[in-house]
Amino acid sequence: MTEILFAVFFILLLLGVPIAFSLGLASVAALYYGSSIPLIILPQKLFNGLNSFPFLAIPLFLLAGNIMAAAQISERLVKLSGLLLGRYPGGLAQMSTGASAFFGAISGSAPATTSAIGSIMIPSMIKRGYPAPLSGAIVASSGALGLIIPPSLTMVVYGAIAEVSIGDLFIAGIVPGIMIALALGLVNYLIARRNNFGQLEQLDRAEKITVVRESGLALLMPLIILGGIYGGIFTPTESAAVACLYGLIVGMLIYRSISFRQLGPLFVQTAISSAVVMYLMGTANAFSYIITSEQIPQAIAAQILDYTSVTMLIMLLVMVLLLIAGTFLDNVAALVLLVPTLGTLVAQSGIDPVYFGVFTVVALAVGNFTPPVGLNLFIASGLSGSSIEATSRSVLPYIAAYVAILLVLILLPGIPLLLL
């Protein structure tokens, strides 16, 4: 049955069939031709894959990100990052990374961060003499911070699947997220020194005060979310609703950049994005059910543990697997397919599940700006007007920065748990 499952799945992927439909059709083929299990089990598993209260946070966080984008938060965060980072060599590149880190802490989505910051920063960098492929690479790699710095939609999915505290995952993602932002900043600095990309003009005192005041309200949102979760005021799922309410108050009453007329399209856009994600999760759960029923996770875990019981070596193997999977699979699909398998390995190896969740999210984030299916790469290439191939070459130093941080997390697994 598994031979049919994987054969149909990869054939459909090669034919360009969307991954959600590939997963569903492969599951149907495997059960119909290779199993005595009735097909009625598939809609049940599809529904069960969505029937989880923490998953309610996904459409709510998507809505919060759309509200913040409509409220023109990205422009204010770009100005704040310019105030803080524009004095360094490669000021525009540093602004892009800093603004992506700030916006990622609000949107929780890598594509949303790339689109929001890229639409502002890529034209500015090209105008100041940055090559178009490099401009796209900077924004694409920095946009992946939206998956890592809390609140993160990917962490919500991992926490629900692995039954790990989403609040703990949010807190554990703070230090690695900062480390990656600093690593990207170092790459920006080295490239800027080599190409003589200069600093930005400094603002006067009045302009600095205005920038801080206007951006401060936006940056309060992640603090409210994390503070509310750890203060016991609301759950991570409820925090997503709080984020939506806060975004509406800021966008409609304070910034006055959102009108009632805009709410309808915002809700429709969120519904479409949520439907895509949730359907993918449902079909991936059905696919995962077949894999699990065939005892494949246990077999893989046993093979790895027979090969080695050294935790660092196990994590190196997992890192390679996640980096490869991330280049071909959507983050949600990769999590639903791999977490049951890797969860068995984690449990038998004594690896902390919160640490492993953060490590998994960071590793899968790299797939967002690597070919052939890196969505950040496509968005940034479109905004810069450069080819995917050229942008892919320019992104290599930034991939190296992420891999370096992953290796640090393997050597020092206590880093994500410092704030817990």
C-alpha cells in the first residue's frame, strides 16, 4: 500500500498538481488499490485533521496579519528599523532584515512578511544601486523570520500536532529568532562592505520621536499576546482573537488607515487563505494516517537509532531531512507528514519536544526561500524583476547563515529553552 501511496504522490507532484490534491488523491489510490480499509475512513480522517481547538488560531492570526498589513504597519516598521539600523554599512539591507523581524512578530507568516516589506524595500534598494537579485534575496531570506519569531502560525500547527504547549513554543522561538536576525545582519554587513553599500541619512530629533511613537503601538501586539498567554489571561488560541481586536482598534481608530469598506475584502482574503491551509492539513492528516497505520514512523525511528544513539548525530540527520523536505513541501504539509515520524524518534531519544519544535520550524523556514517551491523566493523575484535563478544564487549566503544557526542549536540545545 505504501508503494502505491508514495508513487502516486510523487507522480502528481511532478505533474504540477497542487500538494493538497496530491496528498488526497494518493491516499484514495492507496486505500482503493492496496488496502481493505474502506474509503469512508478518508473523510473521517480529513475532518479529524481539522477538528482541533488550537487550529482556530490559524485563521485568526491570518486575519490579524491582514489587518496589520491594511493598517500600513509595514511602512512604520520600516521607518523604525531605519532609525535603529540605518547607521550601519548596508543600511537599506539592514532595514529590510530589521523590518522583517518586526513585521514577522505581528503577522506570523513568511509570505506576508516578504510581500509587505519587499514591496517597500526592494524598489528602494534597487534605486540605491543594490543588484535586483540581491535585493530579492535579502527580503526573501529575512521574510522567513515571520515563521520563527512569535507569534508563528507554523508553531501553532506543530504544537497542535505534537501536543506541545504553543505558549512554550512561542517563548522558545524568541532567542533563535533574534540569533537568525543577527546572523542575517552580519551577512548584510559583509556584503555591504565588499560592495561599498553605504549608510542612510540620520533623522533629526523630532523625526525620531515621531517614528518611535507611530511604530510603538504596532510593536505592542506581540508583547500583549505573549504577556497574556504567560500571565494566564488567555490561551494561545484566544490570543489570536485579541490580536485581531487590537489590530482593528489600531488600524481603524488610531491610525485611521482602515475603513469599514475594507473589512469585507479583508475577511474574504483571510477565508480563502485559511481554506487553503486547512484543506492541506486535512488531506495531509489522511496521508499521515496511512503512513502511521503501516508502522513507517516506528520503522524509520528504529533504523536511525540502530545506526546511532548520539543525539547530536540524530539531530544532524534530522536537519538534513528537514532541509530537503522544506524545498519540496509546504511547511504545513511537511509538519503533518513528518511530525508523527520524527515525534517517535524524539520520544525514544529523550529530546525535548519544545526544543525540537523550534528546531523544526527554523529548518523548514529555509525552504521558503530555496527553489523549486520557495514561496518567498517567487514573491521577492517578482517584486525585484529578477529571475528565480539569479535570486537563488544571491540567496546562498543567507542559507548558510540559517544552517549555521541550526548547527549552533544542535551543539547548544538549551538555547531555545533559556526563557522558559
